[in-house]
Amino acid sequence: MAGARVIPLHAPELGRPKPEVVAEPAEAGPAPSEQAPADWEQRLADLLAFARRRLRGDYEVDEFGFDPDLTDHLLMPPLKPLYEKWFRVETIGMHNVPAEGGALLVANHSGTLPLDATMTAYAVRADHPARRHLRMLGADLVFKTPVLGALARKSGQTLACNPDAERLLRSGQLVGVWPEGFKGIGKPFKDRYKLQRFGRGGFVSAALNTGVPIIPCSIVGAEEIYPMIGDLKALARLFGFPYFPVTPFFPLLGPLGAIPLPSKWYIEFGEPIRTDVYDEHAADDPMLVFNLTDQVRETIQQTLYRLLTQRRNVFLG
């Protein structure tokens, strides 16, 4: 079996589909019953083609381990029903995400399990006109966990540290960061939609050093999928977790309690905040870093409040 090709980060964006020539529609299209077999035949053909590429080693990975072919054909498809049917995600302001070049997307974090990051990555890939991959920055725990760490690498994630973030940004990648970390996803339900601390502003330093725009991203709906009403700290220490959640259904109902509630989601991409207007030593100015961090945090918080006032019902939207 041949090995995968490793390509440098400065190569064109991975996995971007080639433009297709679309024929003019016929006067009368086939009936739906006639279209379905063709759709299934195409899916089967795509699956077989994917299997052949994997067996031949005819696919590419970058130096971080990102495998766009595997991501698009194996990891992304199962997220579609969750995105479209279960959470019924609506995106706002997708035009604020650039079609090319480096950019840093900064979002609020919540939900006990980090499904908000996964849904945001799917939104950018599925709903953005350029169908970009979001290269997410994750915590150490993600990459230390067997199987999960390997899948995270293959889906384009890397460790949340400035050197890795800056390399990705300089290579023109769209990078996502959730600065609240475990403080955000592990907060109790009573504190929902109240942003936690954004750390020391490392993400702002990365953006300043690379001159890329910062895109505030506000996610409503994730707080309700696993309402966290307790934390079994002894079990958390036993398993090496930052927390061990208790929800109305977990661990009481066992595996069934791990099914997320079907809340209605909104993901809003805010107006980019430029960083290329500052000089090359701007990242060394702690006051500037603090002010920009606070600006991003406040923008996300106010957007969350606005979206919540517009939402009629947690589960109906």
C-alpha cells in the first residue's frame, strides 16, 4: 500500500472542490422517483472512489496531520443530520468570513461537550461559498485521548498554542479558537450565556503577529444540549477530566442520557476586526492586547444577548 503524500502548508487550501460545469436545465426534469436512484448511485460511486484512494494511498496530509479527503468523506457526512435536522442550525453573517487568506475565528464555548466547535466547523465547510475548512485549536486533553486525538489531527485540529496558530495563519488558513476553554463548556447551567474569562489574550497576539482579521463568532443553542446541574469532582479526578457532568438525564439514564437535547441553534459571524493596522511590535504591547481581547469578548457577549432576545423558544427557535 502506498503512503499518503505530505504537502507543505503554503500549498493551496486542501480539499477545496474543483469548479464544475453545470449544464443548462432541461425543459422538463425527471420525476423525483427517477432522481433518487441516480443520487444513490452517485453516493455509492463516491464511496467506492474514496475506498480506492485510501487503498492506493492516493491522498494528501499536511505537516499537522490534516487529511481533507478523510474529513470530507468520512468525518463530515455524519454531522449533516445533526446540523440540519437535530439542531437546525441557522448561520448569520457568513459573508464576514473571508473566502481566502488567513483569519482567526473566535467563539464562545458551552454545552458540556464541545459540539459547538464541531457545528461551527461544519457550518463553514457546508454553508460558506468557498467551502473552507476551519482549523480548530484544541486543548492538550483532546490530543492525549486515544482515538479522539488521532481523529482530531486528521480533521485539521492542532494544539492551542501560539506557534502552531501563527504557522497556520501565515499559510492562509482559517483558524478557530474557543478562549473560554473548559471554563466555558464546563460551567453550570445557571451561568448559561455568561462568558467566562478569555485567558491572557494569546489569540490576539497570534492575530497581531500575523496581521490577520479576528472574526467574533456567537453561538446560541449549545448551552441547552446538556444542561449541567452538577459536577462529580471525585469522578473527574479519577478519570483525569476537568469535570464530570451531571445533567437531568446523565448519568441517570446511562448512554441514553448522552443524547443531546434538540435545541435550536444560531451561529452569527461578526464583522472582522482588523489587526494589520498596527505596527509589527503591537503584540508586545500588553495594553493593546488586553483592549482587543476585551473588545472581542464584549462583541460576542452583546451579540449573544441580542440573539437570545430574538429567540422565541429554546427548542423551536
